[in-house]
Amino acid sequence: MNSVEKNDAEVSGSQTNSERHNEEKPFLKVFVHSFFIIPFLIAVFCVLLFTGIHLLTQEKKSVYDYLEDVKTGGLTKRWQGAFELSKIVANPRHVPKEERFINELTKIFEQSRHDDNRVRQYLALAMGRTGNPVFTDIIIKGLSDEKEESVAALIYALGMLKDGKAAESVTAYADHPNARIRSVAVVALGALGSPDSIQILKNKLGDSEPNVQWGAAISLAQMGDPSGKEIIRQLMDRRYLTRFPEIDANETNHLMMAAIEASSILKDENLMDQIKNLSVTDQNMKVRSAALECLNNGDE
């Protein structure tokens, strides 16, 4: 074979290889597209379709559905049902007015005495959030021999009901050995607003637990008593609150806003000056907003 023929053969062979390579590429693409991409897209579409249909056809559970979960569900479902119930009745529009709801919630609460603590606690909170004083006596009765782990929740619920006749029962816990229970008790007494509680709250201003002192000071302010105004002044000072490393930034802001609200009731000149400063200089916008609102309300 001469050199010309040899070159022609090489070129011909090269073209043949190139054509084969070009033929292989489309085939590979078709294979991948047919056996991997298309099935994957179909699967994604089916999942989206199923999810959409599920969301469209799913019915929202009612308070009675959650009560049924507490009555007949397993351990996890019972406390989760009680939790969801306590959330839904936080909206007054979702609180049933009929006797059936009151009777069922009362019965389930009474039967939950030996259940998981969370069931009992969330049911009590649900009662409190209804704002219906018909539950006051039921919770007071439950307090008589309640497990310590659940006492705070029941006291807190009584505070939310704001039924003055619960003050005597709550006062009994103002000297409880558990600091958390004492703290919740003084806060509840402020919400209940009984004048007979004022001296008890004044005594708690010297409690060994700062949380109890703070709650007592704010409760007194809510009742128009300025005895705890020095403590309230401290609660509006971030430098003071940094002494308590167990209090995170979110809790610090809430304490400061609670102190601002309490100050708006007392209308003490020194406290109002401090609030003016917070309205301009505080690092948190929610605190500054609360301070401005307090000042605006004071000008009305």
C-alpha cells in the first residue's frame, strides 16, 4: 500500500470511529433520559400530587377530636392531644360554649390524676386559657393532692382564670419549698388581684429566690402598690440582668417588657425617666417599642 492509500485508509477509519462515537452519545443520552430522568420526574410529580390532595382533603381537628385523643390514645398521643387542645383554646373564637365541652374536659382532667404529668399539666392550661371561671373549683380541688411536678401548671391556670376566689388557695403556695412553685404563685396572685394578697406579696420581695422577688414586685405594681418599684427599676437594667447567666437574651427582653408594663401602672417619675432612656437607647427593638407605647399611654 502506498502512502496515499495508507492516508486514505487512516482517514476513513478515523471517520468511522467518529461516527460510532457520535452514534453512542445520543444513545447514552436517550438511555439515561428514559430510564432515570423520566421515572424520577414522574415520581416527584406523584409525590407532589398526593401531598396536594392530602392537604386539600385534610380536615382540621376540633377540640373534641383532641379530647378523644386524650381519652383513647396511647401515651404519646394523649399528652400531644392535651397540648394541642391547650393551644387551640388560646384563641377565644375556638372555645366551645356548650356544656358538652365543659363536662368532657372536666371529666378527662379528673381522670388524668395518675396519667403522664404532661397530660395533667396541658389539660389544666387548657382550662385556664378558656377564661371560664367554671373551671376554678375543679382546679382548686385538683391542687389538694396534686403531684409536685404539676402544681405549678395548675396554679398558673388559676391565675389565667382571674377568679378572685382562688386567691386563698394560691396563697398557700407562696411559701412552698420549691422556688418555681413560689414564683408561679406570686405571679398568679397578681393576676387574681385580691387585696388580701398584698401583704403576702410584700413579704416575698425579700425571698431568697430572685424570680420570686421579681414576680412579687410586678404583681404588686399590677395592683397599684409601689412597694417593689426598686426591683422593677433593676429589671429594666440590662447590666443587672447579666448577673444571672441562666437567663437568656429572650427571657431578658421579656422581663424588661414586663417591668415596663408594670411601671406604666405605677407612673413613678424615676421609672418613667428610665423608660424614656430605654425607648431611645435599648439594643432590642421590642423593648424600645414597649417603652414608647408606655410613654404614649402616659401622655393620653
